[in-house]
Amino acid sequence: MMLICGSKSLNYNMIFHLHKSKITTKFAKIKARSSNSEISKTKKIIAQSAIAVLGLGFLDAGYSGDWSRIGVISNETEDVLKFGAFLVVPLCVFLIITLSKSQEK
């Protein structure tokens, strides 16, 4: 009979073996849990999503014309956003690709 006890905060699980009325204790090293890597993957996905929303926001504000039509921004600001989209959108794509490549490593 084998009884396995452990804690997420420990690097070792205590394994108790019942062998001929003697209890012997052995320590077995367990693989480090990938909870830290899962958290970092989640953070990278959130960062990629935020970068994509930023790039899409520049495209929407600069090229849709809706924002200047309803008076949220002026026509001059819309022209500046169109020019800014040429710089911001490629930068956003580059950052998303860079984050995805660092995620694979």
C-alpha cells in the first residue's frame, strides 16, 4: 500500500511505504509545477490582446470617420490618427509576434 502526501509549496512529496509493519519514509523529487509558466502564458496573452486593441483603436479612430462625424474628435485629429496608424499598427504587429515567439521558447 502506498500513501502519497504533498503540498504545492514543497518540492518533495513524502511517500510512505508500509512494508512488513515498518514505515519507511522516502523523499521523491517531483517535477516543478508549471503554475508559474501558466501564469506567464496568461499574462502574455493579455498583453498581446491589449496591444491588438491599441492597434485596432488607431485604425478605427483614423479610418472609420464615425468619431469625427459625431463630434468626438475633430477632422484634424482624425488625420493625425491616420498618420499615426501607419506607425502604431506595424509596431503592434511586431510586438505581438515578438511576444508569441518568446512564449514558444
